[in-house]
Amino acid sequence: MTTQVREPARARAVLSTEDFRLLQEAVLFYLREHEDAPGTAKFSNLYHRLGSVTRR
């Protein structure tokens, strides 16, 4: 008796490039509204990481 081994299905992208642009726009809106809030640096870093995804 032979058992067939199936390869796992290829992973599909969960978010599209457009989704990343929308997220980046939302983060930018947050940054502008909360310029002096503590923790803004984390959002600024996220904004730039999202931008690097949309430039690919």
C-alpha cells in the first residue's frame, strides 16, 4: 500500500498593496492628530515600514 504525501498549498497574501496604502494613510492621520503623544515614535516607524512594502 502506497501513501501519497501532498505538499501544503501555497500561502496566499492576506493583505493587498492597496490595503498597505490604506493602513499607511490611517497611521499618517493618527500621527498628525497625536504629534506630541507618547509612543508616537512607534507609529512613525510603522508608517515607514508600511511605505517600504508599497514601494515593492
